[in-house]
Amino acid sequence: MVPGRDEREDELPEVEPVPDDDHEGNEPVLGRHERYRGKFPIEVRGLCNSFGEQVIHQDLDLTVRRGEIIGVVGGSGTGKSVLMRSVIGLQLPSAGRIDVFGRSITTGDPDDVVGVRNRWGVLFQGGALFSTLTVGENVEVPLKKFYPELSDELTHEIARYKIKLSGLPEDAVAKYPSELSGGMKKRAGLARALALDPELLFLDEPTAGLDPIGAAAFDRLTRELQRTLGLTVFLITHDLDTLHEICDRVAVLADHKVIAVDTVPRLMELDHPWIQEYFNGPRGRAALTAQALDELKKHMDMPIAASAVKALDKRTSKGA
């Protein structure tokens, strides 16, 4: 944990809205170690993004609830990563408003807003590690930027803790990215994303390129961290197993906007052609069957469940 951050969330002071002449409306001003208590840490309204004549987003709206894991899906070119980059201030939209923790990201410099940018962590595709730095040094980068007053010894200790928290062995701290497997690079990137004890965690295709066992392990780790640390997770993915396993809701991007936000079962009932093809196609049905098998296997001590699992396994073997 970063020194000064109080783990006892119930004892943290509420953040009350106060007038601010530089921003629209009444927005909460967060102290350095106060946690956001509003319902919606991310609110996107009327977002427009384009590259030349190519329109990516048009009047896109999205509200993210505090404490949820929200999956973001869509076909290639629908702007999933562009949406994330807009929310974290790396992509300037042509129109619209984005509020994070009640503060506008689009009308001001996030670096000038107290308690915003140091409250999120980002895992980019591939990890985006600095190749000339060790894993430990990579994790220390945000700590040195936002907490320069920390001693080197304490910074090293925090980095080691985050690396262990991400599921890497202790000796990974001294390794360079070139010495890591793909899965280890993603965990190292996750450790860096967790360095500042964020309230928001952005994950861009975290299981892409991982084998099924590694992907399932990363999903479990994400859910465990979300529950233990009280995170809100914004997760871009194509992995149907991930959507079924850990996402509380899923936002679907199509037609230049978010066309639906709901649980997977409810999305599967919608008649939009892309949604039907994605969730009810062969891969979608396979992911749903796998989830059902996993649930049944958790109750194998019950005779009915055991019989159902054996029947499904036999049917699956014949189909193969």
C-alpha cells in the first residue's frame, strides 16, 4: 500500500460537492488520500472521435458504476481502445464530455486536477513495459512520479509487494521484460498498474495471446483483486470466457456508439445482428456451455449435478 492511504474505507471522509468556477456544476474535490464515494466514477456524454473523415464515435454515452467489472466489446475498428484512451486523457475527443471521479477530463488538464490521474492504473496491450528497466524499476516509475518524497528503500519495498500481488515470483523483480514470457509481461504490467493503489483499473485485452489456462488464471486474479481492493475495472476484451466469468455488465460498441450495456444473459436476448452473432454464435455457445460445466463441477457432491456433468462431458466428446 502507498503510505498514507487508509485501508479502512468505512472511516474515510465523504467527499462533498463544492462549487468550482473552472468546471461545470458542483463536482467533488478529492483530497490526496480520500476515496471517491459517488456512484459513477466514469461518465461519458456525447463523445465524438474521428481520424480525418473516418468517424469512430458519434454521440457515445456510457456510465460506469463504482465497484463493477465492466467489459467493453465490439468489432474491429469500433474504437474500444480509443474510448479507453479518451477516458484516461490520451485521446482528445472532437466533442463530448468525460467525467472521471466527478472531474472533467475533457475541459482541463488532468495533471492540474487534484486526485484524478493518480487514482487509476492502466494495463495496455502487451504490457507496454520499458524494455531497458527491470520489472521492479518499471513498477517504481509511477511511484517516483507521484510520490517523489518516498525513500528509495520504501519505493523498492512497495514495488516488490505489487509484483507479488500480481502473482509473479519474487525473483521477477530483477528480470528485464525480454526475460519474461507473455503471461509474465502482462502480470508485470498489472503490478505497475496497481502501484498507486488505484480505484480505477483499465485493462486492454489482458488475456490476448494467453493459453486457456493462463487466461483463466488472469481472470481469477482480476476478480480477486477487484473484490479485495475495491476496484472498479474497465476491461476491453474479445474473450467470451472472460465476459461470462468475471464481468458484471458488458458494454457493446457498434454503429459508432454504445448500443447496449447489460449482463451477458440479457444481452443475448437482444435482436441486434452483431450481438446475436457474437454471443449466440458457435464460440458464444461454447463459452456458455463451459461456464455451465464449471458451475456444475462446483457441486459434484450432489448426485444430480454429477450425472449432468458426465452427460455433458460425453456429449462434448462425441461432438469433437
